[in-house]
Amino acid sequence: MSTPVSLELPEGARRATVRSDRGEFAVLDAMPAAGPCELGTALLVPGYTGSKEDFIAILADLASAGRRVVAVDMRGQYQTQGPDDPAAYDLAELGADIAALVRATGAAHLLGHSFGGLVVREAVLGGCSPASLTLLSSGPAALPGQRAEELHSFLGHLDGTPADDLGAKIAELWSVALRPQAESAGVPAPILTFLEQRTLANNPTGLVTMAAQLLKAEDKTACLADRDIPAFVLYGEDDNAWPTSQQADMAARLDAERTCIPGAAHSPNVEAPATTAHALTTFWNAVETARPGPAETGRS
């Protein structure tokens, strides 16, 4: 799971709710701490088991360039409610949510981290047309390797559990496995408390269904390339989810910009925030210079 190093919001950022035609979504809404908001809004979508807090470390740097930045909890994630219906967590449904959030916020730039990359891809394939699309530590298809084995183990642990008992089973998994792992990794107590709250707040049906989506996602790179939206593939050199070779190949197939961040793994937004924010700002600014549009001036 992505683990933020701090939960303190930077100046200019606040917790808020965005209302869309597909429901209400919990967000972190960041504006420049000083100066006007003249550039296009960016919408940031977290990965599996993640949340909007995964982007706290980059909010200030991204906003300081002169843009609004909105990080969201998808349906069923942490502070955004979601139904106990597996069909609600199909990639197409999640993508439609993100398209609705683009409309509600007026976002110009769309970014998805890990599983969130598969979701924002689905939004674009469904007709959403942002000025740019960034795939952060995300791959072209189903999650491979050790991470996939871990998800299969998770689903096996829950196999046959009645829907009403999923929450208790996930709480048990947190206590006997996930919490000890975080403690052994030296996660500070306040962050550990947050991780527990987030894990237990996630919709259990959503967690199970999103895991299954990760394990069966199809390669839709060619279809995405046909949308002809400026794309950026960004990942850490030590990414342990999708192999960096797969992400580099995906970038080539998309004719996308590509940056590999030294010293980072699967969450460059946490592990190398300054470098990540600089790379994103450079890309977004270049897109806006090439395709100028109306400035974003306030929160929706």
C-alpha cells in the first residue's frame, strides 16, 4: 500500500467534497499559497488501497506553479462512500466517475497512480478528453509478478466469505499481517493509525472487486493511442509492480513522454516528491503552451 510520510496539509490545501453528476467525492483541494491560479487544474487519482493522502507530498509544489490540484478518493475508497455492489467497481464504472469529476472540477490534466492509471485510461477510452493524461507507476494490462501473487493470496483469504462478513475478515487481515508489516518497516505511529483507519474505511466489496480488476485488466494501449491525447508515463527506477520495461514499452506505443525517476519505487509521489512534481509541472506546462486554453481561476 502507498504510505504517506506526513498527513499535514500544505498551505493553500483543504479537505473538501466535490459534487458531480455521479455522486459526491472526498478530495484534497490545493490552490497556490501565493499568487494567482492561472494554469489548468490537475486531477489526481490514487491506486488500489490508496487515497487522496498519497499525494500530500506533491500538492504544494504542483500548486505553486499556479494551478489548482485536486486529489480524490474514488468510490469506496477511504472517505468516499461506495455501494456493496461488485458491479459498481468495474473499471468502466470507476472511469465514468473520473470523467464526471473532470467535468465537475474543470480539470485539464488527469493523472492516475497504479490501479488509478487503469481507471483514468478507462475514463479517456469512454470519451473523456483532458488536455493531458499521466500514467504514474501504472502498466498496460493486468498486474504481474509478486504483486499479483499477493493479490491472489488476498482474494484466496477472502474466498467464500459472505458479503456481510468481509469487513471483519479484512480487519483480521490488517491485525495479523498488514499492521505487523508496517510496524516492522518503521512506519510512525500517527501514519500507522491513519493506515488502519483507511484500510477499515474502504468498502470491503470495493477492495475485493478492484483486486480482481487489477488481475484481469486487458491491454488497451492501442485504443488509448488512438485517442491522440498528450500522454506522460512516469515511474520509479525500482518499481516493483509493473516492470519498468513494460512501462517504457507502453510509453513508446503511446508516443508518450517518459521519465524514470532515480531512487524511487512504486510511489514516486511519496519517495521522490520534488522530482516528481517538477516532472509533472514541466509536462503540463509544455502541453498548455502547445495547446493553450482558458485559465482555471477557482474551486468548484
